[in-house]
Amino acid sequence: MLEGSIRIGDGDEEVEAGTLAILLSGRSIQLTTNKASAQVAILGGQTAVRPILFGGPFVMDSAEMLT
């Protein structure tokens, strides 16, 4: 969540700016904000099998790929 807030599912879980929510298959989201605007980044993909490694602006799944 970049700015503002959203409610997940039936509205029982709120995600505020600066936090990450992991949505499971079949979940719904309702975008709401109490400000004039909100910014949300929604990403999707397969579940990572190996640990995720961060190196600068890059994200890899093996230490060899970071070098």
C-alpha cells in the first residue's frame, strides 16, 4: 500500500500505507480512503519456492544471481 488504505474481504482487515498484504485465491478487496486519493500496487505471480534475496534494486532467488 503506497498511500491511503484498503479493506480486504468483508472489511475486517485494513491495510495502511507502507504495509504489504498477501491475498489468497478467492479473496476480494475493496479500495477505500479517507483522503482525496490512494495509491496501490497490486502484484501477482507464482509462489516463490526458494528464499528471496535482495541486492540493491534487484531481487533474485539465488546468491549466485546477485553477483
